[in-house]
Amino acid sequence: MSSYSVNNLNKVIRGSKRATYNIEEIDAIADAGFLCHVGYEFEGQTIVLPMAYGKIGQTFYLHGSLKNRMLTNLISSGKACLSITHLDGLVLARSGFHHSANYRAATIFGTTRMVQDRDEKMKALESVVNQMVPDHWDTLREMNEKEFKSTLVVAVDVTTASAKIRAEGVIDEKEDQNLPVWAGVIPIKQIAEAPITAPDVPKEVEIPESVKDYASKNSFLKL
Amino acid sequence: MSSYSVNNLNKVIRGSKRATYNIEEIDAIADAGFLCHVGYEFEGQTIVLPMAYGKIGQTFYLHGSLKNRMLTNLISSGKACLSITHLDGLVLARSGFHHSANYRAATIFGTTRMVQDRDEKMKALESVVNQMVPDHWDTLREMNEKEFKSTLVVAVDVTTASAKIRAEGVIDEKEDQNLPVWAGVIPIKQIAEAPITAPDVPKEVEIPESVKDYASKNSFLKL
């Protein structure tokens, strides 16, 4: 398995035994979500916002309106950092100090460029929809020229990345173990409920397989 | 209801009808979570990382080890931006263009300071634990001097903030409504499963009310 190179930017200093630079492990974290937090500089201040992403190989795609301040800033700065986090549990120790969380968190660094090639731009927009619900794009009405032209797509070509994964129980001080204090883990999950069809969808239109698959793979509440 | 002042930093430009500057609404978004994404500058590059927060009034508290690079950078830069996002649903339109998500997302701007006052620092650490699980701090073994001294706490005194909230169904083009294409919303929820007691907790120690309350308020799976 191949890994990202480790430098000053992506080196995990705190909790380094939970760090990974492995490309497959980091891809798995990115593939499990579609929402990242992106930071950019504006007038000497860092601003962080949530954004949907698509992903093809080692390129992430962000999109928005042509004048989107974050996107135009990311293009002009030439670089981006995306943070993708999945919360898996609350780790409640006997002491506040050892409280923690179980999580999978990836930090992606890349160079940015405005996507101008028509084919790449369309594939990028497809990847954004399919990142949210796999295989959903092909069920949709085709994108028209007006929509296509009014959408700005930014590619983030990954230069390096790292991730931290915590997936274990409470780690308390040995001398605390016999205290009359409870400790344990509350598992946290993000789930999907059954899809709600829009009221104006013609009655003969069925829920597509992509949506059924999504709801069955992500849900406790079956269709 | 009072609101944050609107300036270049927090003004929501895209989708401004979903924007709010209302303090109570933004507090509600912050109170519904404990995890934010924080951005900081390092060698000319923005880095974004997930972090737990506590909150007392209009001050957020971040904590970590004394040499934590993000925290020391936040102190020296004098300012911080925290992004808090809750995903509530996938909005699947008939066109890729109108795909969206339901969410509550707050962006908090503030000035930073290292917390040195002993009382404020202890209250801040309490707020971080209680932000994760309300009223849990008082059930724990007290923090000792070594732990207290080896923890860095950064206050972010809020200067302004904004939020965007989307909580509605699909908005498609009128002319697309009769297409044989499905549209709808997949609701997304973050849930807690039943707490798992650590194997080394003495048998007579019961699950505290704070944890029972949390699991019952956040869960489909009752204790």
C-alpha cells in the first residue's frame, strides 16, 4: 500500500500513533462522505465553510456559483486544505482529561485550478452528485448549457494528506480503574431515514435503485 | 431577538435568504454539537482540523496540549473562525444543478486569548466535557494539578457570526416537474447507540443519569 509523503504540513504531531498517511485508508475516509470543511484566507482572516465534494482518483472537485468568494479565493491562492471528519463515538473516561472521541478524520492538501475542459467539468459535476448518492447522476435530467456555464468547478489535485483514526475504548489512568466512576463509549452513527418523494413527482415514477441502495446501506429504517 | 452585526466577514452572499445573524438561532446550532472545524495559517497555507469545543455565553473554548500547533497559532494570530455543521438531509432534485442538502451551518468569528485565570480555565474544561454530554463533568474524578497544567485552553470571544439553514424539500425548475425523474429528500440523522460500559468498571458502578439522558435524547436504540 502506498503512502503520502510526510512533511511539515501533514505530519501528525499529537497522537501520532493514530496517524496514517496511507492512500487507501485516506481514500476510504473520503469515500465515506461527501461533505468537507474548506478553509481560505480573506483579508488576513481564515474562513472555514462546509462544502460538498466530488472525487476522481486523487483529485477532489468543489463547485459553486461563478462568483463564489471561497472558490475564487482558492483558485487565486493556488492551494486548498479540505478536512473530512466522521464521528464514530464519544469516549467517556473517568477523568475529563482522558475524554476523547472515536473518529476518522482526513486532512487533504492540494493545488487548485479552475476546471475549464468541458469533459473534465462535466465528469466533476457527475462526481459531486455520485459522491452524495452513488450512481445517482445517470437517473437525472441532463444538465443544460445554462446550468453548466453558470457553475464554477475547482479541482484540488492532492499533493499530500494525512488522517487520524481513533477506534477504541476508554484509556484511563491505571489508578483510576477502581474508582466508583462510570466509563464507557457511546457509539455515534449517521443514518439515513426512508426517502420522502417530492409531492409533485408523477405517481408512475418509481424511486430509483441508487436511492433505494443508499437508504438500505445507510439506514436502520428500511424502505 | 438580538443579532450579530453584518460585515464583509460574516455576510452570507450566496443563498442569502437562508442566512441568519440571529444570536439565539446561532447559539442553537452550536448547542446541538460539540465538534467544530477550525482553520489556521501555517507557513502561508490554511490548515483545517476538527476540534471539540466548550461554550460559555458568547465565548467558545478549545483545548489541547501545551504545544498544539493549531492552538498556539490561534493565540498568536489573535483570531479564529469556527465552522459548526449539522447535516439534516440529502435533497435530490430532478437535475444535478438543483441538488442540495438540508443543514444547519454556523460560522463563528472571534478574537483569541490563552486562558490563564484558574477559575475560567477550569470552567472552560468543564464546558468542553458538558458540551459533549450535558451535566457529565460532575460525575467524573476531579482534574488533578498535573492534568490541569499540561492543558492549553484557548478562548474565542465571539465578535460576529452567521449561519445558513436549509430545511425544505426539492426546488426544481417548473418545466422539469412532469419529467419521469424521481425527486425527494433523504433525511439524515446523527444518532447515539446504547452506551458500552468499559470492561474494567467495577460492577456496582451504575451508568450516570447524564449518560442515560444523552442516549435517550439522541438515540433510536433505547437503553
